[in-house]
Amino acid sequence: MTTRWSRLTAVLVVGFLSGAVAVGALAQSAGKTSLVGKLEGPEVVTDAGKAPKAFKEAPQLAALVKAGKLPPVAERIGQDPLVIKPLKEIGKYGGTWRAGFTGPADFWNGFRCCSGPDHLMFWDYTGDKAVPNLARGLEMQDGGRAWLVRLRRGMKWSDGKPFTSDDFVFWFEDIYRNKDLNPTPSAAMAINGKQGVIEKVDTYTVRFKFLEPYYMFPDVLAGSTDLAGQWGAYKSMGGFAPAHYLKQFHPRYVGEAELDKKAKDAKFDSWVRLFVYKNDWALNPDLPVLSAWKTATPINTPTWTLERNPYSVFVDTAGNQLPYIDKVVLTLAENLEVLNLRAIAGEYDYASRHVDLGKLPVFLENQAKGNYKVYLDPGDYCDLIIKFNLNYDADPELGKWFNTADFRRALSLGIDRDQINETFWLGTGTPGSVVPVDSNKYNPGPQYRKLWSTLDIKKANEMLDKIGLAKKDAQGYRMRADGKGRLRIEIMTLGGQFVQYTQISEMIREQWKKIGIDLQVQEVERSLALKRTAANEQQLAAWNNDGSEHLFTFPQHVFPFELAAVATSGPHWVKWFHSAGEQGKEPEPRMKELMEKWKKAFGVPEKERIQLGKDIWRIAAEEVYIIGVVGQGPAAMGVRVVKNNMGNIPSRMYNSPDAKTPGISRPATFYYK
Amino acid sequence: MLAYVGRRVLLAVFTVWAISVLSFAIIQLPPGDYVTSYIAQMASSGSVVTEEEAQNLRIQYGLGQPIYVQYLKWMKLVVRGDFGQSMEWKRPVIEVIGDRLWLTVVISVAALILTWVLALPIGIYSAVRQYSPGDYLATFVGFIGLAVPNFLLALVLLYLGFVLFNAHIGGLFTPELQDAPWSAARAWDLAKHLPIPALILGLAGTAQQVRIMRANLLDELRKPYVVTARSKGLSELRVILKYPVRMALNPFASTIGYTLPYIVSGSIIVSLVLGLPTVGPLLLKALIAQDMFLAGTIVLLLGVMTVIGTLLSDILLVWIDPRIRIEET
Amino acid sequence: MDARIFVASQWQLMWWRFRKHKVALVSAVVVIGFYTIVLGADFLAYADPDASEAQRSLMPPQRVHFFDGGRFAPYVHGVKGVRDPQTFKRVYRPDPSRKVPIRFFAEGAPYHFLGVFPATRHLIGVDGGGDAAQAIFLLGTDVQGRDLWSRLMYGTRISLTIGLFGVTLSLILGVFLGGLSGFYGGVTDTLIQRTIEILRSIPTIPLWMGLAAAMPREWTILQVYFAITIIISLLGWTELARVVRGRFLAMREEDFVVSARLVGCTRTRTIFVHMVPSFMSHIIAATTLALPAMIVSETALSFLGLGLRPPAISWGVLLQQAQNVQTVAISPWLMLPAVPVIVVVMAFNFLGDGLRDAADPYGH
Amino acid sequence: MATEPLLSVRNLKTYFAQDEGTVRAVDGVSFDMAQGVTLGIVGESGCGKSITARSILRIVDRPGKILEGEIHFRRPPKNGGMPQTVDLARLDPNGSEMRAIRGAEIALIFQEPMSSFSPVHTIGNQIIEAILLHQPVTRREARAQTIEILRRVGVSSPEERVDQLSNQLSGGLRQRAMIAMALSCKPTLLIADEPTTALDVTTQTQILELMRQLQREDGMAIMLITHDLGVIAEMATDVAVMYLGRVVEQAPVDAIFHDPKHPYTRALLTSIPRIRSRTRERLTPIAGAVPHPYDRPAGCPFHPRCANFMPGKCDREAPALRPVADHHAVSCFLYE
């Protein structure tokens, strides 16, 4: 048959091609690869004594100063510089950092690399400890009921205007509390559901006051929360805002008519849209900022360019005003393959976002040609989790099983994690439960990594038989207890994400056949996923719990926390949780216990909180509300491709959205050798 | 003649209107709206959007009104030459599209020309030498383009370009000239980047054109006037080129209109793979993000482009075929 | 004049002319070949297309040794695979000492031949091909270690049937509307022609995207499958309609139709007894030419993520999964599904050309 | 030398090889043509008249091929030299010499005046082209000549006509223009293939009259191909009767009409009205009386329809063309 021949020839051709792949000596190797280095990073020098007295600046700024267009560097930085000790050495000024982005929706890209970060507090390189950042100091008062934030004297916005307590008050009174700008109060500004307030003490001191002890507050300021600096501005959050600039767009300071005209001229339907636009770090180049770089050409153009902020308060230990690198240019990549291929070709100086782990071999192959090095930054979290919708009521039978601990445990035991790790993490991940990496301070103990999380078909089958799913059909699939035929479960996946949820789910589907579970994989598009979770139509869903290593600032993948989710553990419980029991349904006891502990933790000293954290994870691991599959892998932004001529690059960095990786490694200290 | 053109123009206008309705309808087809996909986007990148915020957004974007109201609203803008604001890009649609439309046209036209350069000789040859090995070979080559999935071809070429020639990956400009103002240098840079996309696109159309040319010519070759021409003692080549080919070109010209949308569609896919700054990838994003004004405008503009293309080809036809001119006047 | 004789003699002539087009003849065979695959996919596939196994992820196509010690006894070497810790590629080394004989009509996974007769025999297979070492992979495996050959077989089944359904649908639409347009002319004609013009002025891709995006995503693979077919054909009918209309216009004036109407045949009778048969051949040709377009469309839709989605298997899905840099760079064999696409599309085109040339009344 | 014929065709065989079988369109045709005469060639459609003409011009369409035979054509003296004879059958159909002869020395006008002109080029354009091809003149001169010749063939106000398209002309005018084109280079042999078939009776006579007049003036020979015996009677000096690719009888026109020898010729003469009505032949080209070209009968091709069929003879071997009287040759066993 002609076709058969055409194929056979094709086979031979390709067989020849792949000959190249099949050669080479093979060393059987277990354990971690050389690509994962030791965790390291720059440090903030908090001891004012060690701060440099004299400052240097980038040549082009010096020129401006000479031309009288800019005040001298010392004035610009102010009396209390934010001193950062570079990882390896003092760098050189200059150069352009080339990277790629995928469009207006990709704003995280710039925030993570270039915002400084501009949090009041921020994590040290271990991602564990919150240290003063923009804030010179943070002082707990009144047993945690009040927090005194000391600002840096003489510190300025990027337009040269001083950064003072007024900017906090303005944000609190005119943005946060303005119903048009922000309809819903933020959990970050509240403790135990009770909202706090911000008050001015003096020009450089503000106080956050709460009704109950809020011991978590430093971590909240450090994490990617609603009080985490200007990146939150696009949704009217942040904790502070450039009052002097934004007032001109706020009805309280300008007449309605005038403001409406401004909006119309800018082609906006309402002043709200105008204000939100003007207050957007990525969209509005005129917006005064505190970050190391500031947007020059906005994110909604083919190239998103960021330039050094001449008033940047960041300096190195030698007194050089940071950043070293002049410019960050993110060019629009029409699709991810192009973006990756550009990285492979070495057209980017530093890339980790959107870099696809599946392409690791190709990256390694081209390291020399592209003159770059590949690093792996495994996360401390689980790269693949499977959420059960514990509130699923469209099919009571299924709902019942999802709420049966042994059912969830059995399914977890039915997964061959090594297979998945080998196939999709190229063996770089760690199979196991949902608990974060052992070194995480909330980790309940090594034994919980394996708990209910190893392949044990026999046990799984026994458990399923025992709970009343013994009956099987001709194909060997388990029958429903209510006699309505085969027990069919559906898992919802999203395509085009960092992790290949659909393909992995297909593999799990195959594995679960062995325990008689018929899993249907259903890839959906993002908006639909959202609709289905909101409508409580989701049964199982595959996702990851990145951020959960910061249990208290990023909890949405530990228990039912947010409604607008692409993977939910139970919308009714979310409502119950946020409405303090007024809406939704009351969770089952252990989930309730977990939620209580989480709430409690914000109001107790760290030692106690850590204990609570461990309890929470213990419960999560024992109950298997969420199946952990493979974790601590580099799947999400963990494959880092850096040009060899870039300096101060950590061999491994803490990889977490809550730490704005690579922000935690202070890109302001990167430089070109 | 004028009457004819006038009639065609009127028809075109009607068609454009129909397209505007259709395109708007297309955008409305998928469930949910921009806000839905925005929240989903947020949620999947780890940030939380509450119901109230969603409602706010809906009101601000004027969503939730009945579709015909939104359509009229849009049309009011369109007739004023302003196509409204892109929700995702937070800029006027026109700005967002910017050069992309022209680049799309450039690529499409380049592809069209390439198609003809390939298709004409192949078509003529395989008609004159029907069933000869040459005929088969030519047709074969022509069909290859049609048969090879162009998205795969594009990716392979992209990769080979990098491996073999260290070519810049994707795009139509070298990064330096990416957003430089138009200049000779930039135009030349564009010209240098054109061949590969044009080829990939052109190949797809070629087969079709070869077929048309071949069929037409086969018909014409049997007409007596060819014998007349021969009996004058003209050389075979001259006979064929002056008479039957000339005739066969007429229906050929009339296919521009139908080839254009074909190529534009192709350009969407190819642009996506090669990362070309055309309207293609923009449209795809817009449709997924349900950024209705942007998506609607792009579909509308593409439609208009093809209508104009058809119109031109009709007029061209009248111009090159005197007979029609006589009948029509 | 008697319609039957008319048609018969015309078919006769067609066949004569068709035979001339050697390539078309070959293509016909190829096409038939492909549709036998459609029927016998599960017989030709020797492995479960969904069976994944990390230990044989991205295994390159195996070299088949046809002769063992002089006599014909095809076998492959057992392979051992590990991941190279330096390159992170999976490398497979054939183990010459272990021969895995290829058995013909071997026992394998049970299936229903033609969906009815339960069977376990497959064209080829190995004895107990369970573990990675004891199996054949003619075309290698994908990331999940699934056998590409078997997936290709099942993909062929879906993709080619989609094409067929689609064409049939647009054929019905095309002949009906084109017929109306051509036979009645006047307002009907203008109306239909405008519709066609508008449909054609919209670049197909956005039209697909809109329609495809509109499909309830909670639909099962099967529902999506049919929806896709309908979408593609909704846009595919215009070309056929144009052809049919053209023929009708030409026909209308021809003597035999006129006479048929003079002797008082009813309209429908005239159409279906006299006109339609007389250009059946053209319709067939046009249809054949429409088919490859359908197939290409299916792959394109899948590429845009709007067509069939995994776990469904179609050429589009297979190609879509090959649509990435690492495939081109390190596992090129995953692009093999392009070969059948190319072959079948070309075959259909040549076949269609042959038919059209043959149907052409001026053909010498 | 005057006795040497202008054109003498010997045993010409032009076959069309096809999958369905070989069509022997012209199967051993022989005849002579003196200078200035008008040779009429008659026969039913499909008897090979036109193919013979095209064979002479060497413009037979593929897959048609001249298998054997000679076509001796006497070329007029070039600048005072001796006239020399060439065998057209031997020439390369697209060679320079053949092309020099084609159109210049042997011209063709044929049936469909409607479609024999390119519809998208002006009449003038197409005639001028011919002139420029064969004569060393400038475009302007050529145009002048064209207008002149158009006037000669009786096209009114040729200055405008010259720039018109063929479909703006009436059938008669078109045919005149056709003739004008044919005569534009003063050929010595004009082949007229059914020149009047498509015209109405009055136009017919005009055209024929025109041709006679032009012949008188230019003294060219005319090969008049038709199935219309009326036209023959009007125009021809000699007649060749063809049947299934063979000449069955050749004689001066009077001899043909008053003393036809071959049974087929007789049949033709008696059945004039039938032949006159073309339409039915048109409707059924293959079916009907003339046998299908693929299965031509053995022996004398006419024997199945022959009144004087002699079993055992006519269906065995084919008769040869034999002289039966002065200038009168027949191929029939009756005369052996």
C-alpha cells in the first residue's frame, strides 16, 4: 500500500535523524543536578552605621546634574539610603537588559524584575524573613494592635517630590476608602475581619492601627499582598500613592465638570477609569514611582521599556546609586514558542518567566552558542496539585465521595508520581504531598511528604472496596453506589500554562484505570474555568500551589479562600469563610479547624504562628483535601537563562510569586561585566 | 463602464455593512465578556478579584447593555473613524492596530505576487504540456505548498533559520529598528524579513492559482483563434503567450478577490508562529480576551480589505477584458 | 432524449479520460488506502494509543531488522532508556543481545473490528508487549511515551471522517443553494450570491474562531467533533455552490433541457432527471477538491486550540502537540503526522484534478 | 516548368494515436494542384478534409502526427532566383522555413468567423501582426496596408474597423476581415476550410464572389474545403471527393457532376438535400451513417454503405486511386 511505504520511508529518514540523539555514553545518575546551585542573594544593610556617606551615580545622570537639570545625587537619595550589599561584587553602570513579554496581561513580568521591589518590608534572600525595605524601620506597638512605619528622610518620588506620610493618608482616605475606586475592603488591612486605619504621625512616620493584635503585619507588608507597594495600584491597592500627582484626577480635589472633561479628552467613560489608568505603574509613564526602574514606554505598546529612576533610594555598599543597568527593554513576543526560541538563541539577557521546562535540553544544547548559562530555581511549593471540589452538589453521589477522606487518599495513592516527575519535570521535581519544602518553617515534618502520597495500588483498591465502591463493570471500572452505572469523574485543566496540566492529567487518567477509576480529562479555556468554578460545576481541577510556601500571605491553594478561581476546593466554604459564617455553608470540622488556625495565626506572635502553620499543613496532608503530585520543581519560572556577561547572578534564588522572584535577588544589583 | 463600477461600489458598501454586523456578532458568540476573561486572567496569575470589583468593571466598560445597543454605540464611533477603546490594551483600537494593518497588507500582497510569479509559469507549462511528466512535476510542486501544514512549516523554518543562519527569531524587523520611525533603512529591513513569511503564505495559494490557470488555458487552447494565430506563421511561444494566455488571464484576475481572504487567513496562523507584528496574533488574543471592539474592528477591516480587493479585481477585469467593457457600457 | 443512456455514455467517456491521468489513478489508490485505515485503525494499531509510560518517553523510531539469519523474520532490538543527567535528554540504547520478534496477526488489545466484531488480532505485535523493553515503536513515542504509530492510526480515522462528514454537509448545502441560485436566477440568485460574497469576504480564520469559541466547551469530544465538522462545512459550501450554479446556468439553455421542458417535464424532474446527472461528474470533482481543504482546516483549528482537544486524537491534535521547539530540535519524529496529511491532501488534489479534467466536456 | 504542380500531396497519412485507438483521420491522401486553379475538396464531416488542410500547414494538434507521405510545395522565386520545391512533410513544424511559408505563401481561412479572431485584440492588431511577421515594413506601413487590404475585401470605412474588436463586426464582415488577413501577404495558395458554412446564403454568395475576384487579381490557387456541393459547383475547377480519410475520386468539376464514377460520389450527388441540412450531423457527430473512426471497416471503407458492394472483394482489400479517364481518377474495384 502506497501510504504504508511513504510512512516506512519517513520512518527511516527520521530514524536517521534521531540517530544523533541516541548516541552518547550514559551515566546513571540519581540525586540533584549541577543546575541547581546553592541558595544565595544580596542583603539589605539595616545598620545605619554601615551606610555609605558619599554617593556616586550613573554617568548620564551626572551629566544632567552638571547641566543643572537634576539636583545632586545626595539630595536625590536623601539621608537614609536603602543600602543593598550586592551578592558578589560592586558592579559597573550601563547596558540594556533585553527580555520578552506577552502583552498587557503580562504585567507581573515587569513588576517582578524591575519594581525594586518597592514594598515597605521585603523578604531576605531566603524568602523567610521580612526585613525593612522602603520603610527605614517598623515598630510594633500596643501588643501588635499598632505598627509604626518609619520612612526614609529626604526620600523622593521619581519626579523629585518628597515621599511622606501624606502619601499613605491620601491612599487610605481617597483611594482605599473610595467606593468607586475600591468597592471591597481588603483582608490585608484587617485582622479577624475588622478593618484597620492609617494615621499620620509626622512627615516621616505613619501608624497602621488595628482593633486586634496583627502580628503577621510585617509579613503582609513583605508579601505580594494588597499592601505591597505600587504594583497593586492597578486595583487601587498598595498602601501608599503619589498624592501630589494623583490629586489632579480625584473628584475630591477637582471639580466634577473639569474631571469629566479630562476623562472625555482621554477617551475614558468615567473618571474612575481615568484615575485607575493614571495610577497604573505599567501603563502611565508620568506616574511618580519609588521603584528602581520606571516605565518609559508603557506595557500596551510593542516594547515595554523601563528606565532608571534618577531618585532611586537604592544604593550599593560603595554608595553607587542603583540600579547599575540603565534600561530594561521587554519586547512583545507574539507567542510563547517565539519567546522561548529567542531565549534559546540568546536574544535575551535574562529570562525565566515563560521559559518552558520541557525545552530544557534545547536550552542546554545551545548554552555555548547563545553565550548563556542555565540555572534551575526549584520552588518550595507543589508544582502540581489536584483540587477536589468539596462542595460539589450537582451530583450528590460524587459530592459524597469527594468528601470521603479515604476516597481522596485512595486516589492519591493511585498516582505514580515518579512517572509524572520523569516525564514532565525531566526528573527534576520531588514527588509527594502538598506540604512545602522540608526547610520551610511551616513544614510539619519530613514524614508528611510521603503521607498518602506514594504509589500503592493494592492499598488504594482495598480502601475503595471498603468504602463501598467494590462493584466493578465489565471494563473493570468501579460502579457508583447509587447504581447509576460507572463512577465517572471529570478533571478540569487549563492549556497554555507553565505546567502541562492536560497532558499530566491524561497520564493520571491512565494510572487510575488500575484502581478502577474512570477519569475524564477536560481542557477548558480560562474564562470558562472561572465560570465553572463560580457556578460550582467543577469536580476535580489540576493546578499548582505556588505561593503556598508563604502559607499566610498566599493561602488560596491550601484551603477554599477565593471565589474567582480557576480551580476551587469549594465555593460555598469560601463564602462562609469570608462572611464569618453568614453566607455559604459551614465546612466539615477538620476544614473548619484549619481555617480557624489560619485566621488565628495573624494575631499571635511568630513562635505560635509557626506552630499553627505546621498544624494547618498536617491537617492538609492527612485529609488530602488537595492531592499533591510533584513539587519543588522548576516548572513555574524555575528555568533561568542568563547571559554569561551578567554579574551578581545567584546560582540559585528563592522562587516564589510572593517574593516576586527574581525581585528577591534585587535585579538592581545585576550588571554587565 | 462608470455605471458598472458604480454598481459594484454600491454592492461593496452593502457587503461591508453586512460584514460589520457579522463581525460584531462573531465577537459576541463566545460565552462571557471581557471582564470574565480579565478576572480569569487575574485568578490564574494569583491575584484575587471580587464580585463587586467585577460589577464595577462591567459598568465602567458599558458591558451588560443589550448587544444591539453596543453595536449601535460601536457603529457611531466607526462612522466617525474612531473604533473605540481596546479593553485589554487600554488604548484606542486604531493606535493598537497601528502599523500592524499595513504590515498585514504588505505581507499579503507580497504573498499574492509570489503566488502569481510561481503559478503563472507553472500553470501555462502544465496546460501546454498536459499530462507530460513536466505537468505532473509542476503541479506536484504547486500542491506541496497546499498540502504542508503551514504552521508546522513556519516553525521548522524558524528553527532552521536560527540553527543554520543564526537569523533573528521571528518578527519583521531587527530589534534595533523595531519601533524606529519609517525610514529607508527600516523599509529595507522589512524587505529582508519578508521572503520567508511570503513564501510560506504564497505556497498555500499557489496550487489554487496553478489549477485555475491550467484549466482556463486548456479551454482557451482549443479555441479556433489559436489555429488562426498559428496559421499566420507565428512561433508557438508567441502564439500561446499573445492569445490564449492573454485570455486565460481574465478569469485569473477575477480570483484576486477570493485569494485575498485566503491569504489573510493564512497570514494569521503564520504570523502567530513566526511572531510577526500583523493583526493576526492581535486578533487571536483579542478574541480570547473577548476585547470586542478590538476584535470586531480587526475582522471588519480585514473584511473591508478583501471587499476592496474583490472590487479592484472586478474593475481590473473590466479593464483588461474589452468585451465586458463593451457589454457593460 | 433518454437521460440514462446520456449519463451512461458520459460516464464511459469520463472513465476513458480519467485513465489518461496516471497520477490521478495512483492517487485514487492512495485515497482508498487511507480510508481502509479509517476502517481498520484498531487492527493496524498494535498498541493502546493512550497507554503512557515514562520509561519510554520520547523514544525515537526503532530500526526494524527484516531478516534474521537470512530468513525473513522481522524483529527489533529491545531498548534501554535513561535520562542523560548532562543534557537532560532521554537516550535509548538498543540492546543487540535482546531481539523482540515482530509477529504478524498477533494477539493484542481487544477491540471491535468495524465497531461490531470483537477481535484481538492486530496486523503486527509482539509477545506480551507490556514493559518498555518488550515493545515495538515503529514511529517512536511522544512525551508521555505513547506509541506514535498507533496514535497516528486512530488520528487518521477521526481526521478523515471529519473531512468526509464536512464535505457531505457542504455538498448538500452547496448543491441545494447553488441549484436554486442557478435554476431560478433572479432574486433568489442575487440573494444567494450576495451571501456567498459576504461569507467569502470574511477571512475564514476569525469566522472559525468566533464559531468555534462559541461552542459550549463542556461538550464531550464527540459533540465538539461534530460541531467542528459543521462549522467547517458551513464555510465550505460556497465553492461548491458556485460550481453547481455555474453548471446550472450553462445547462439551462442546452437543447436537451429546453426540449425536456418543452415536452412538459416538471421542474424538479428536469433538474434531477436531466440536469443533475449531466454534471454529477463536476460535483464529484469539486467535492474531491473540497476534501483536502476540510482536512487542512481541521489541523488549523486544532493548532489555534479551537478544534479537537486532547485526549481526542486527530491529525490536528497530533500536529498541535508537535508544534513546539523541542520537537523540532530533539524529537523530530513527532512531526511525522504531517506526512499523511501531505500525502492525502495531495492525493485528493490530483484525484480531483483527474476527475475534473475527465468530467470536462471539452476534454479531447 | 509550368506543368509542375504548385502542390502535390502523395499518400499523406495523418493519424491520431489515442488510448481509445488510433484515428486514421487522413489515410493515404494523394492529389495535385496546379497554379491558379481552385481545387474543391468535398466529403461529409469527419472525412479528413480539414486535417488534410492542417497537415499541409503543419498545424495538426497533438496527438495528431503525419506518419508518411509527401507534401511537395513549389515556393515562388525569391528575388529573381529559381522557384524551388520543398516537402512540407519533412519540415520542422515550428522551424523558421515552415513558419516563413505558413501565412505568407500558404494562407488559411476557416469555418468559424466568430471565433477565429481573438476577441480581445483589435482586427487591425491581428492583421498587422501577420504583415510585420512576413514583410520588412514598419508598423505604420503595415497599418496602411491593412486598411488597404480591408478596403479591398470590401470592408466599409476600414479606418475605423481596423481598431474594432471582432465581436463588434457582423459575421460577413468578420469573414471578410479573415480573408483580408489571409491575403495580407499575397499567398500563392489559399486554403479555405468551409469559408461560408457559418454564413447566411446572401453573405455566402458575396464572400464567394469576393474570393473569385481576388483570385482573378492575385492569381493564387485556392483549396476550397466544403461539404457543400453547391459551393463546389460555383467555385471549383477540379474536385477531390474524400471519404474516411481517403480521396475516392478526383476529377474536373464537370466530370464530377455529370459523370461521377465512385458509388460514394453518386450517393453524395443524390443526397444533396440531406447534406445541405447540417444540423443533424452536428447533433450526432459519431453516431449515424459514417462509421466510428476507431472501427473503420476493412477493405474499401465505403463498402458497408455501398450500393455496388461486391462481397469477398470490397471487404477484403482496399482499392487504389486509378486514372479512369483524362484527369479523372477513382479508387473503386468497379473500375479495375
